[in-house]
Amino acid sequence: MARQAKHTDVFSVWQQAAQEGDDGMRRLVERVVQEVLETEITRFLQAEPYERTRERRGYRNGYKPRLLKTRVGTLELLVPKDREGQFQTELFERYQRSEKALLLAIMQMYLEGVSTRKVRAITEELCGLEISKSQVSALSQQLDEEIQRWRERPLERSYPYLVVDARYEKVRRGGQVVSQGVLLVVGISPEGYREILGVWVADSENETSWSEVFAELSRRGLQGVRYVVSDAHQGLRRALERHFQGALWQRCQVHLIRNVLNLASRKDRGAVLEQLRSITEAPTLEAAREALGRAVAVLEKKHPKVAAFLEDQGEETLAVYELPSEHRRRMRSTNLLERLNQEIKRRTRVIRIFPNEAACLRLISALAMETNLEWMERVYLKMDETTVSEEEMVEVA
């Protein structure tokens, strides 16, 4: 009954929040976050309030007020305490790590004289009118140390599958604005969990930069790589061949489809896409190869460029058929990074141009750390009964 009453109360707050707009939403979030804090201390103490159990680890000892700045306003929270003073909530650090990184980038823009009126308004609201270089330095040192430990952490398990991707952000350097590559590597563990293994910022997405990434991962303990999916960037491919000899390489099917559709006229893209789907959705490798051959034959009369492209590069998308059928849909592209990239874009849109490379690396690494915590809450692939043996992972002929 108590649990039902709690849910009913939250639902009533939600209804009221919808009617009251932003302030109502702030109070709704405040209520939910407060319940998270209560759940945390119950889990820590192994007992509900006034509950007597053999597993109890201590007793509650009131609350201390704490403010948490969010995008819906400042939340006024009461953080539970225990008598021994050992309880420490992880909620604030988990939530605010990326917020700190975003705030630091904005503050640095302000100090370097490149802020717009919007940036000035945001800075004044979040930080107050007085911002000093010492404040920025203190904030960045604390956050950078935490991020550096994460980026250098040992990799103590094998990762049979890798997903490799890159995006670009604008960064100020020496009075100019340059495009910097943000390199991301995700591993799938034998237990089926996703993990972002690292984030790097490089001048370009070439063989040298990717080789440095893979060499660093090897030094940290990366092993057991049998399958890699990425786009078809030549420098990346050469680095993969150098560092992961014998591993299957899969060209991201989504990237290939985009490349092919760019070769077709707008009115013909529907027909071309239908041919592509017959390849990517085939049930077996043999069926996919047959569909590829048919697509080339059908398209070569009206779309010779598309047909030539598929004939030359279509086979690069078929390595995924060497994986268990249960894994193919999720491992045939780099789409598992889509949500992270959307979150990165949402944050970097506020900044537009990073004040320096360190600010770019700090923000995206902080987002990656938070994403890892979310990913570890659920299995991405069921690997227990279908984990592929080395004998089964033969190279596509």
C-alpha cells in the first residue's frame, strides 16, 4: 500500500507539473531525484527506515541540504546521512560530471574573449558575475584528474567485438578555428556488455592517429579482438590491419547505404534502397552474395555508377554473416554509438567552437564515462550460448 501511495503521489505531481510548466517540471524532477537518494541510503544500510534486519549496516541520522543545478532549474534536495558518516551518494558526481565539463568550456570561452551575449548570459546564471582564471583552473584540475584515470584504466578482460567511429568538432587553435577528429572505440565484452574503451582528439582521422589509438589500447591490455565494424576510411582500415591481424572487418552497412544513395538521383533512391535491403536483410551469407549479384545486374543499366560501386565494395559489408545470427542486426553497423553522438551534438551545439582541445576532450570523455555507467545496467548482446569460437571466426572468402 505504501509503494502504491508513493507512485500515486508522483503521478499527481506529474499531472500538476504538466499544468504549471517549467516550475512544475523542476519540482517533479526534484521529487524523483529525492527518491533516488532515499533508495541509495536504503541500499547502503541494507534496511528501510525503522526496519529490523540482520543485514542492517547502520542507522539514518537526518539530512543535509544540497542544491543541484539542472536544465530544469536548481533542485533543493535533502541528502540522507548515517550515524557513522560513511554514506556518500554517487548521484551528484554521475549527473554533474558532464555538466562541469560543459560549464568549464563556457567559462574558458568567456575568459578568452570569444563569448557571445548568449554565452555571457549562461555564464552569469551558472557561475555568478565574477569568474577568475583560478576558478577555472581549480575546476578543470579536479575534473581532468578523474577523466585521465578513466582514460588510462587497464582493460582487464577480452573484447571480441569492437565498434570504431569518429566525429568532428571545431576547436580554436592559435587564433584559428580548426576541425578536430574525435575518435571513439567501443568494446563488447564476453558477457555482452558495451563499454567505451576510450576517447581521443586528433588533427585528422588518418592511419597514424588510429595506429596511436590502437597501440594505446594494446598497452592498456586490450586483447581477444575477433571482429571490428567501422566506416571505410582508408587510414583506419590500414591501422586495423596492422594492429588486429586476423580479425574480421565489417564495413558499416549504414555508411555504405548512404554512399550508394548519394550516387543515385533523388527519384531513383527508393528503387536502389530496395535492392540494398535485399542484401543487408538476407538470412545467410550465400543469400546475401546472391542478392548482391542480382542488385548489380538490375542496376547496371540505369545506374551504372551504383552497380560499379556495389560490385567493387559491396562484399565489404558481408563479414557480419560470420557472426551468430542473434548478433548480426546490432553488429552490422556503428549505430550503437548513435545515442552518444546525439548527446555530444546536443552539448557541443551550445559551445559551437571549443576554446581549446582540452575542453573538447574533457566534455566528450565525461559524456563517455556517464554513458558507460548507463550501458553497464543491461546486457547488449546475449553471448553466453552463442559466443563465437576462434575456429568459427574464419575470414570471409
